Amino acid sequence: MAAAAGGRSGASSATSRASSSSARASARNASSFSSPPASHRTTTTPRRAPISAISRCLSPGSGWTCARTPASASWPRSGAPRASTGRRESLVKAIEINQHFLSRASWLDPAKTVDRVIVGDPQKEVRRLLVTWIASFRAVRAAVERGFDMLMTHEPSFWVHANELEKMERSEIASAKRLYIEQSGLVVLRNHDAWDRWPEVGIPWAWGQFLGLGGKPVATGAGGYQHRYDVEPVALDEFAARVARRTAAIGESAVQVVGDGKRLVSHVGIGTGCACDIRVFQEMGCDVSIVCDDGSCYWGPIQRAEDGGHAVIRVNHGTSEEPGMMTLTRYINEALPGVEAEHLPHGATFRLVG
């Protein structure tokens, strides 16, 4: 989630849908929160973020892994897996993949959405599709070198949120990146606004489940972008350590914490991208907010939260949305016959050196 998209103007006002049964269910999930699911534990340490237990290395020793989310993974199911018919699947064009998501995303404006083919032939037939969080030059090269027809990216390819090619800077690196994509025949498709709010398996739902908070939030705010989950009361620092054990599986082994470490918290707000408005979390009744770096700053909202006694846990943007890329990969494999999707992990954007 890079920036506000169609329908986000009401983000400052929380619309909560509380459910006592959901609260009890979320509280029950707290008991299993202490360690990552087995399918997300790290067993190797490649140069980029490890997703080892669910990854298949396409280029041994390169540090890059592509993952095909297995049927046994503990993600919300978007539908039954496709059964093999023994017949050749009909070919799907790039534009048809885009239309599949747009036609099911009633919350976005097709005329204003950033979800579109960014570079490449919209009519190209797609058999193999690589899903990744951001279309970095490294990811683009990986897609081309490994023979994928399409790279589906959640975040921009050219460093601006909307109208990327029109606003693309006139620089050597921008021109080289675009030329490389065009000459390779790769299609780069952005899937941002749709997957940000896709029910049950989209970005915030996948993040909540990855953290072990449960599948259904107790309440939502900011038009559905910000979620609240309830857990058994736990000291802030202990809770933050649990979060860190989860995020370590995707490359971020420590999280940033603001607030009294001994203070008990139980109403957890989670947000990703720019949907990390701490005031909205407070209006939803949260006593701790898990935010990301691209959606918060220390001198403003975080300092205000600390002054008011509201705890904050902060992670990298890429970390918070990586689980959503896993669920997106699985969704494509289940919902789009004829298309084989694989996941290229991104994880935390930075390395800590000290």
C-alpha cells in the first residue's frame, strides 16, 4: 500500500464493526501467538528476505528464492484448488488478468485506480506469472532471467504512486529500467488498490493472520484498511517480542517500540502502507498500534501517541505486506486457470548493520 487510492478520503474517521464473538475468537488466538507457524520459520539466510520453508530456490546460491504457496499453508482460503481436467487450459491475456481483479473490486474507481499494465503488451498471453511486493530492477531482472511472462507488483515500478510513466523522472536509471522491460517482452502489472482491500485474503487480513492475531478483525476503520484484533492482556515488550519472532521469518528480526514496556496491552491495531493513522486506531479502542515506516513519522503521530500513553510498534513497509503477496500468489493459482504464479520474496527493505 503506497498511498491513498480511490475511496480512501474517509480514512480519518473510523467505522468500527465490533463483534463479541470475534473478540473471543481473537483472544483465543493469542495463545498461539508466541512463535511463527512452521511454514514461515527461517531455515536458511539468503541475501534477501528468507521465506525458506515455503520457498523453492530457482537459482541456487543467488540469494533469490521464488515461492509457490502450498495448499497446506495456513492462509485463509479464497476458494477450492482447481482440479485437473487433463485438457489444455485456455490462454489468459495480461489485460484479462487485470480485469479479473478490477471487476471484483467494487471499492475502487476503474478510471482512477493505479491497478493497470505499467509496461508491456496488455494483449500478451500469460502462462507464468511472478508476484512480488515491488518491481525493483532486481525483481524485473529475476522475472526476465527466469522466463516469466508477467511480473505482478504491489508497489510502483518507477517510484511514484500514480501515473508512473507520465511522471517518470527523466534519468538514466529510469530510462534503462523501462527499456529493459520493453525489450525483454515482460509485462509489468500493478495490483495495489484491489488487493489492499480484498476480503479475507488481502493485505491487512494476511498481515493479521501472519502475526497470529486471527482471521477476522474485531473492528475495522479507515474504510476497511485498518483492523483491530483483541488478545489476552500482555506486557508491551513481550508482545513486541512476539511480533519480532514472526517478522524475523521474512527478514526483520527486531521491531521498533515506543511506550512503557511493562504496560499491559490487549486491543491491537494493525495497518500497512499509508493506512497507519494512530488516531483512527485510538478511535477504534486500540491501546497499541502496529504501524509501518512509510505510514508514520516519529516527530508527529508517534510522538503524539507516546505523549498520550498509546503504545506503538513499528515495522518496515515491505515486511507488513509480504504476507499479502503470499496470499495473492495462492489466489492466482486457484482462481486463474492456465496461469502458474510464483512468489518472489522481498521482505524487509533494509539491513541493520552494527
